[in-house]
Amino acid sequence: PQTVYLSDYKPFGWRVEDVSLTFRLAPEATRILSRIRFAPDPAAPAQDFFLHGEDVSLIRATIDGAEVTPEITPQGLRCAVPEGAFTWEAEVEIAPASNTALEGLYMSGGMYCTQCEAEGFRKITYYPDRPDVMATFSVRIESDLPVLLSNGNPTGSGDGWAEWHDPWPKPAYLFALVTGDLRNHPDTFTTRSGKEVALNIWVRPGDEGKCAWGMEALKKSMTWDEEVHGREYDLDVFNIVAVDDFNMGAMENKGLNIFNSAAVLASPETATDANFERIESIIAHEYFHNWTGNRITCRDWFQLCLKEGLTVFRDQQFTSDLRSAAVKRIEDVAQLRARQFPEDQGPLAHPVRPESFQEINNFYTATVYEKGAEVIGMLKRLVGDEAYAKALDLYFDRHDGDAATIEDWLRVFEDATGRDLSQFKRWYSQAGTPRLSVEEAWDDGTYTLTFTQVTPPTPGQPDKAPQVIPIAVGLLSPNGDEAVPTRMLEMTEGKQSFAFEGLSARPVPSILRGFSAPVVLERDVPAEERAFLLAHDADPFNRWDSSRSLAREALIAMIRDGAEPDATWIDALGRVLRDETLDPAFRALMLGLPTQAELAQVLHEKGVTPDPDAICNSTEAMADAMAKRFEPMLDDLAAQAQVDAPYAPDAEQSGKRSLGGAVLALRTRLDGGAAARAQFAAADNMTLQLSALTCLIRAGEARAELDAFHDQWQGDRLVMDKWFGLQIAAADPAEAPDRAKALTQHPAFDWKNPNRFRAVLGALAMNHAGFHHKTGAGYRLLADWLLRLDPLNPQTTARMCSAFQTWRRYDTGRQAMMKEQLERIAAKDGLSRDTSEMVGRILS
Ligand code: B3K
Ligand code: ZN
């Protein structure tokens, strides 16, 4: 397969002035007529005229009305063209019903839909399928199905046809078309300049009752972008469609967002609080792309973080504004450590802006998205809120309608603030998680912190230069008061000192407040000092993180040295839990132990080979010890977690329910499941039903409830995904591979549906000790299924290969077994480009 390099970027050579497309839809033989007006780009060097096209049959093509015979290759076509502007017309045929890759135009449950990002439009027709070619599109759809949708505004419709026009120039990856027998949930929104916009959520018959929450989230997002960034919506209609077969969460097509049904449909009975929160943030994310992504897009796919990092950062801010900023920050950092750190410290490490790829779909990663968002957060911390707002205004003004680059983005900040960001730019080009170590000195009223940063080598990058690291530090007096409020230290050197003068007593530092940079803080803090911070730190993130570090260290001592659970930490935690002034959601987070995968990651960072069984056993022993120690206060906590109002998935109620869930998990360790069984029987919402079921599965007491749940929900695809996933993710690790295998034989295991496939095989990978079962059964089962899925759906297959990315850190036996499976996949004839790149990188 061919490798594409950032340094090879060349413009296309022509401008596309206007595109008009006619779709004659038929499952096995859809005809697409295109009429495209090309004009030479005076700024680009002369070159051959090449249009992308894959798996499309060309029926005929003309230039300015005269028939032409282009040279066709598997990637596209080449053709002699006139010197000036010309009109290209082509008719092609494709077979959406046989498109199992879910990229391009495909069918899902009787409806037609598209997914074009990153390079799917070339599976629809011949076109310069690259983000820097932007054009206005007119679309005519001919089909017997009742609902016919495309981008932009509707311009006409009749029996069996509809026409749409999108006045905003866009790259082909934002093209979308949906047709089907759909029902809508309509609403309207009036923008602050008084324009009325029709809003619709389109779903399959039967799902109408699950749209209200998504619609509320959409209106909140529209308001937020107006209030915070002054950005209004720019079409007469905004459509969202829910689709069952989808490779990821959702897609921001201009005016026609397409969502995985799991990322938009929700009702209290069928979705958990966490589902509601996730839906709210995905709706916001896709809506925010209308400005950051669509109005301003990327010049090429190496710039993906330009739209993704920024849009994730915007959706995170939206959620913090709507809910609790402290809780949101803790959740995001926990995610970053769980998903991005392993990537950044293993064979798949790549810069936030990668410099080469074989298959771009493999780079929609935690690094591009989540670390990309962290980089923007750092920029905001460094320049300050006001300058950030000013820079964003300049970005929107200067680049509206552009296909931009990271250089453009940084220049906006330089121009708005007068700062030189050349060193900061290393965050975009250097892969790997910097490690920050700290020394402290106290001398007669002056307290000095000396930091050292080191970024370990990553593939292709043996040596790293120092990065700019914003380090938020506050100092506490011995009585727990804030002696020096948060100060943003700006580290630019490999080793650098910062002094705080005029202190009356040696302070206790609270470092990296709010997780001010995506680094690993390496500091041997005495347990008493962490406990002090756990009790007094004014920064909620660091307060949580002190507890987390204590838990981690206690667990590591148990795993490595067979130590007993640390009673001092448990007692300190108990004092926090009893504090009724603290948000229940925050207390629930405090009660959560680090995941087993996180413990494996931390052991690896410390140079220790993680033993999955020891990690699992120690975690269980710690949870048992917590349950015993906290038993006397469980009733009180449960009472504080009680919700006495009709169900609402807001921050307050969800916080209480998550505290209730954490309490129930402890209680189940003491009562054999009695309380969980009662909660399961009485539950009138999915959050309570599922938290009870989880406890029972963990206790090995869930047979009857699993059957009851199955019978109750077998008609609901999304709830059934939970049924499949939970009994594997929460299974006793010794049984997890067998459980997963048995479920792959269940009649409802529709493995071609990505949600169902992930529910089973993804859940196995999430059961850390189960996946790493010492027989290798987990590895074999996953590899068997990846091999089976690859010919049908390379994108989902390749993504799930990352379950193996940490293979080198385990013991030699497990390493050999994982390597064997990776090599078995790599050796498969006809392996997709997606999977072959992933497996190749993981093995390298
Ligand atoms: N931009 C899409 C992701 C497309 C993934 C293509 N493999 C969704 C999003 O980030 O909003
Ligand atoms: Zn996005």
C-alpha cells in the first residue's frame, strides 16, 4: 500500500465552481449523473487531470458535451482536458446494497445513507475527493421511498423526487444523502438575528419516542454557539438522521448530520444517564462542526486535528457550562489517561498532526481528538480567556470559507496576541507523553519548584525537544488554606525553576491543577501529603487526583508486594464521602477505583510488567476492604443519593444516581446481591436497572435477571447491545472469553452491525483480565472475529485491532500469544489496507 506524506501536499490544479448530482436509487444498480464545472486554478502548477473513483462503473463521460474515454485505474481516472474552464459530465453505477463497508452510499434497514468522510465520496462518483476542493452542490434524488434528504435547503419535490441546494461551498466529504421510510420529530429554532430554522430528527418507525432529548440538546448547542462564539446557523433547515449501521458515533454533513442511532436515540426507560450525557455532547460536537470543520475546513487530512481537536474542545466547554465543570474535567482526564496515554506510549504513537499515513481512517484517534483538544486547552491557558476569544473571532473572520492548516490556526493566535508560538507548535509535531518530574526547595521564605521534562522516544522520533508546558500551581499553608492562589507557570526549557517568595511557612504544593497539560507528573509525594491535599486542595481536579494517586499507589503495593489495602487512604476517603456539601457526582467519582487497564498502564510507566490476574485480584480486595470500612455509612450515602422527582437526566439527578450506583456496588459485596435484586425489580429507568444488573453480574448472581432483561428488551436493538456487552465486560475474567464466545453464537448476534460487533468483541477487550486470559482464549477469539469482519468492514476491524496495541508490555507468554494472533491477521490474503496498516504498526 502507498504511504501519503504531509510534505508532498500539492493543490488539485482546478477549481470546482458548481456540482450537480442526480441519484436514481436502486439497491443493486444506483445510477448517478454528475455535472461539474471545472476552471483552472491560476495559483496551482499545471498537472494531469485526475479524479478519484473506487468501486464505481463508468457508464459514459463527456467534456463540454463531447464523449471522452478516460484512462481508468483502481483509484480513479485520468483524462485529457481543455486548457480553460470546462464542464464534465458522467454517469456511473454503484451497488449500495452490497456495500458492507458502510463507506460511500450504502443501505441500512431498508434506508439509503452515506458516509463520505474521509474518502468515501469517491465510492459514489468520480470527483476530486480532497478537502481543499470546495464547491456548491445541487442534488436531485429519484426514489420511491417517502423521505428524500440531502445537504442544504430543499428547493423542490414531487412524486418520487426531491431537489436540494447547498449554497455553502463544501468539500465532498461533507456530502450526504438519506432516503427511507422515516418519521420525524420536528421543532424550530429562531437564531438571534431572527432567522427561523426548521429542525428535524428523522428515525425509523417506532423510534419517534426517543428523539426529544436529542432535540433539546440541539437547541442548547445552537444557543451556546451564539452566546459564546457569536456563531449562528446558516441554512433554513437542520436535519439529523438516526441510522442503525454506522462505523462511528456521528457525522457532521452540512445541514444533514447522520448519527449512529446509539448516539442520538434515548428515553428514560432505555438509556442511562451516561448515554444521555454522551448524546448531548455528540449532538453539540456535530453541530459545532458547522463552523469548525464545515465553514472552515481542513486543507488536507493531516490537518484533521484543526477541526477535531477544536470541536472536541468546544463540546467539552459546552458540557462544563451546562453541567459541572469539575466533574467534566475529571471525566475527560480519566478518559485521556485510559485511551490516549496507552496510544501515545506504544507502537501506535503519532503526533497530533501526523506526517504520513496509508489509510486516513486509522487516524481518527484519541491523539488527534482528545490530545488535540488538550493542546487547545493549553493554548487558552497560556494566552488567557480574553485573548483566546479574540483569536477565535479572528480565526472565523479570516478563514471563513477556507481549507486551512495548523499554521493558519497558530498564526491567528500570534497575530491576536503578539506571542511567538513556534515552540508551542511542537505539541503538534512531537508524539509521546511528556514526563514532568519535580524537585522542591525551601529556603527562608522562598519556595522553589524545579521541573524537568522528558518525552520518551516514539516510532520515528528518537529525540524530542522541550515543549511549552503550562503548569498551574497553587500553594497551601500548613493549615490547609490557600497561601498562593493558582498561578500559571510557563515552562519552556528542559529543566526550569520557579520561585515563590515571601512565604511565612513551608507550603504544600498543588501541581498541575485542572490537569493544565497532558503530561505524566512524576513526583514521589509522601502519602501524608497526598492525604492533606485530598482533605484541603481548593482545586477539585487535584483533590480527586490525590485520591486517585493514593488508590493507585495502594493498589500497586498490593499487586507488587502483596500489601494489605491501605487503611489510611480508605479513612481519608471516608471523610470526603461524609462531606454532604460536596456534589454527589464528585463523591461518586472519588469512590471509583482506577480501572485495571489504567493500573496496567501505570505499572508499565514504572517499568513493571503488569500481571492482569494480580491486578484484578487486588482491585477486588481493595473494593471489599472499602465495602467493609464504609458499611456504617452506606445507608446515609444511599439516602443522599435518593432522587425524589420524576426522572430527568440532568447533572443533579445523574450525580445522585451515580453516587447511588457506587454505593450499591459496595453494598453488593456485603449482602450477596439482595439490595441490587430489589433495585432491579423496582427500577423504572435504565440507569437504575443497569446499575443493579451490573452489580449482580459482578457478584455472579445475575442469571434470572439477565433472562428477565432479555425478555423485556429483546425488541430494542440498543438495549440489547447493553445486554450483550455488560455480561462480558462485567463477567468474572476466568469466564469472559467463554461467555463472549457463547454470545457470538446467540441468534441475535448480528455481527455485521458494528454496534453489535463492538458490544460483544469490544466488551471482551474491555474486560482486562478476561481479554488477557492466560490460555490466550481472549486473544484468539478476538482475532478470529477480526479476520471474519475485515473483508466486509475494514474500518471497524482496523479500529478494534488497537486492543492489541499494548502487547509488548505483558509477560513473555502473553506477548508470544498476542504476537501469534497479530501475525495470523497480518498473513491473511487480501487483508484490507486499513487493517494491514494497523497490524503492521502494532507489530513494528
Ligand atoms: N468527523 C466524523 C468522523 C469521521 C470518521 C471517518 N472515519 C465525526 C466527528 O468527529 O464529528
Ligand atoms: Zn468531530
